[in-house]
Amino acid sequence: MKGLFIEEFEKPYSFRTDLPTPELEPGLMLVKVKVAGFCHTELLVLDGEYHSQLPMIPGHENVGVIAAIGEAVTGFNVGDRVGVGLFRKACGQCRECANGTSNFCSSVELAGLNVDGGMTEYVLADPAWTVHLPDEMPFVKAAPLMCAGSTVYNSIKRANLAKGGIIGIIGLGGLGHLAVQFAKLLGYQCVGVDTRRAPRDLVASLPSIFSADLLIDPSEGTETALSMISASLDGATGLGAAIVCTDAIEAYRFATSILAKHGILVAVGQPKGEIPFHWSTFVSQDITIVPGGLGSSAMTQEMINLVQENELHVEVKEFTFGAGTFERLMNEYRSEGMSGKVVIRIEDE
């Protein structure tokens, strides 16, 4: 089969036409991939941050149609349109699996991170982490929801802020433009933060009911940002919660500087290396740091349905599948005017 392939760390993907089709196993499904998303995590994998065993097929934002079903699989049928989750083959016996947090199982496989993923024609899927896609939802719209969408939806929930509270979305790119819409849909006041004009313009162009109540350019400084928040949001002294959706270390510093006392910071962005916090973040501000991450399959299904029912916008830039895909994709991904998500069309609808 055809597929993109990581042969060496810190080297561009190669395009292969001789890859073996995954062998169907009991308890798993074989999915014909239609669209694969490209996520920042792909760059961490390529840099060796996940200590992946190479060679390996990348890609963990995958959607398509079920081609075959393994023994003992229930709830799915051949031909179903599905979104494929990151996780598969948890042990089912350990403490994490017993607690319903099998994504933390020590033996769980991570598609595209430590085992073959979906930037190819076929990928294995675990029914425990697979969701149904509405018939009306295009695959190109669905793919980014499998990681970016699921992650920010879950992260907003994890902030556990009371309805009507002020949530800041720090970084308005592929994850952030979705997070703004989810925050508004869930009943929060929302502040969007980004130094780049293109992502701010994207959020400003969203329907008013799903756009940010306030957009901030952090290059204008903390005092300006706090003054804008107070003036626009009934004298608020800062954010009730901040979802950091970018890997920039400075974004974490800025987020803590505009959080109100007792605020919640949800860490989603994955920078290389450590994330430094000054002691005053905890002692003087009483900030709580909560990890973000992918939602459960039930939460991801809930999010998918809400996107469809409320016609939320998923901004995508689509690339064709073949030789040179990686180079073209990276040129766009790193461009100053980039906004939204990039996806690879593996096969037509």
C-alpha cells in the first residue's frame, strides 16, 4: 500500500508504494483511510521526543471507512464512517484500565507515535477508541476533530469553570480556533490570544455567537491585556481559566500573567523541554495547573455531534497524497499566514 514513512529522525517523510497492509487482529478493525490530519505532535515524533521505533508510518488524526472487522468486535459494521482514536490495544488488566483510564495503560499503543499510524491507505483501529461520524460530515472536516478537537473540548471541560466564567484561549491556530467555538457553545465568555494576525482574523471571522468576546495581541503587554479584559468584561481582574494551545514557552508565561487569582491553567501545548513557572504563580496567585489531553471516546463522540449539530467551523488546508506531500505541507505549516489545520487527502469521499 502507499504511505508516508519515517525512516530517520529529523528527516522529511518519504513516500512509499510498497508498504504492507496491516494484518487484522481479533478485537481490532481495519479502516480505509480517507483523510489524515497533521498535528504538532507529528513534529515531536519526527524529532525523536516519543522515542519511536523506526521505521514507522506517522499520523494520529485519521478518519475513513471500516473495511474489515476482527473477531469479538461489536458496535461497528463494515462500511461505517468512523474517526480513529490515537490509542489501541490496552492490556485491560492494569489499574489504569480498571479505572477507565486505559489511555494511561503502560502497554497501550499510540498510532503514529510508537506504532504505525494513518498517513497511509489502511490503519488499524481499536473500537474502544473509535467514534462514528455523521453521514453529512465531510472527512476533511472530521479529521482535525480526532485530536485537535477532542483535546481542546476535553481541556475546557477539565478547567471545570462555572458557566459564564471567562476562559482564555492562548494560541488561536489549529486547536485554538476550535477551542474558542467550544468555549462559547458551552456558555463561557471567551478571550482569544495570539501574536499572529492570521489566526486572530480567522477567529474574528467566525459567526458572532461562536467568536471570541475579546481578541488580544500579547505583544502589546500584560498591563494592556488586563486593562482590555477589565474594560470589556465587567471589571474582571483576569481570566478564570486559560487553555494554552501552543508550544511557545512565552505563551505559558503570558497566560499566568493574565489569570485572575485562583485561576486554572490547562496545559495543552507541548514545547520541547521543560515549562518554567515562577514560585509566585502558586504562592501569590494560587494558580492550579491542570493537564489537557485527548478526551474519552464518549466525550469525543459528544464533541463530534455538537460540531455537526451547531455547524461549527473547522478551518483546513488540504494537501494531496503522494511524493512531495511532506515538503509542501511543511511550507504551509510554517508560513506566517497559516491558520487552522492542515490535512492530507488520502482518498476521495
